Amino acid sequence: MAPLSWFLYLAAILFTIGLAGVLLKRNALIVMMSVELMLNAANLTFLAFARQNGWANGSAIAFFVIAVAAAEAAVGLAVVIAIYRSRGEINVDEVRALRE
Amino acid sequence: MAEKVLFLVFAVPLVATALGVLLSRNPVYAAINLVAAFFCMAGIYVLLTAHLIAFMQVLVYAGAVMVLFLFVIMLLSLGDESLVPGPSKRAMQWVGVAGALAVAGVIGSAISRVGDGAAANVGGAFGTVKAVGRVLFTEYLLPFEATSLLLLVAIVGAVVVAKERI
């Protein structure tokens, strides 16, 4: 196995890219994609520590993270469609209120 | 040695495609970049002998979730993001970059204190469907069932929110 710190630094880089996407992008869809990237970075950290220490739990936790991410994507995209219907745009700078 | 080379073979395109998500203005390009990133990530998972998770990564993420994203992008027919934001927005962007880099510095300093050490010796069964399934259905049985409920709620919630009239 490559050194543990390589995997951890890779996860840190991916998390930072995802965080930058959440902070910088204005398209709600790309913000959600960046969130998926951050969840993947967290998964990578779980699996790297699990492999390093020989724990079997790591894959189980990663499994739950993937399930939660799928649920988040389904509900989030539904919200994006609903916002687009009522306003005709999904720019996160412009969408400030839940009501119309 | 071979594993280090393989790590770089997957990690370099992974970071490049992740940056592609951040830098591409067309949402379709961002989504395709993310699909490529998920495939590279699956390779990294295989290097960590998490075979089941690598398989699920391709199946669930690169397959199901990204198809959903592309479907919504094409349903909404969004144009490119405007290139030049206003001056106040540009200042806010620099604040965002600084914040992300600050978080990266904190994480990096934490990682630098983690010793590398020798990896544990794991048998051939580590990360297979059998090994992960045994943990899931014994130790994590309640969270596993809660996940099925969560997915059901997510399906119903997505239909209720996205549909104009029920």
C-alpha cells in the first residue's frame, strides 16, 4: 500500500476543491456536485484509515455515506427543479427566500 | 513501488478532473468531469482493497447519481455561467478562496502529524462483499435498516417537491 499520508493528502485536496466549489460557484447544480466531491473525500479518509489499521468497519461507513449522498442528490435536485419552476433561475446568489 | 505508481496513475487525473468541475462554466462539462473523477476514485478505492465500495462507486455514483444530475441539467437547459461577476462579487470570491485555503491549511497540518507506519496485514477477504456484508448485517443492522427508510423518504420527498400538482 502507498503511504497513508498520500491518501489523506489526496482527500484533503479533493475536500478543498469541493469546498471552493461550494463557496465560489453560483450555479446550484455545480454547488451540489462540489458537495458530492466533499463526501467522496470523506469516504476516502474513512477507507484509508480502515485499510491502515485493518478495520472492517470502514467499508460499512463508506456504504452509509454513499446511501446518504444518493438520498441528498435526489431531494436536492428535486428542490432545484422546484426553484427553477417558480423563479426561472437557480443562481444561489439570487435565491434568498423560500417563498416566492 | 508498483502501488505508488498506480496511486499516481489514479490520483493525478482525479485532481485534474476535480479541478475541471470547479473551473468549467458549462454545467454539462462539470458533470462529465465529475463522472471521470468518480471513476478515478474507484481506482483509488481498489488500491485500498475496498473492492465492494469501488464497485458501488461506479454503480451508484458514476451511474445513478450522475445520470440524475445530467438529466436535471438538460431538463433545465441552463446556459454557461456568466464570466465576469460584479466587483463586489469578485471580492467575495477572493474571500471564498482564502477561506478554502485556510481550511486546507488546517487539514494539512493535522495530516502532517499522522505517522505513516506500516499498514496492517489484511487477509484476502478484506473489503469483499462477504466481509463487508457480515459487518453490515450484524454490527450495523439498525443503521442499515434506517438507510432503507431514508431512501424511501427521499424518493417520496423528491416526487412531492418536484411535482407541480400531486
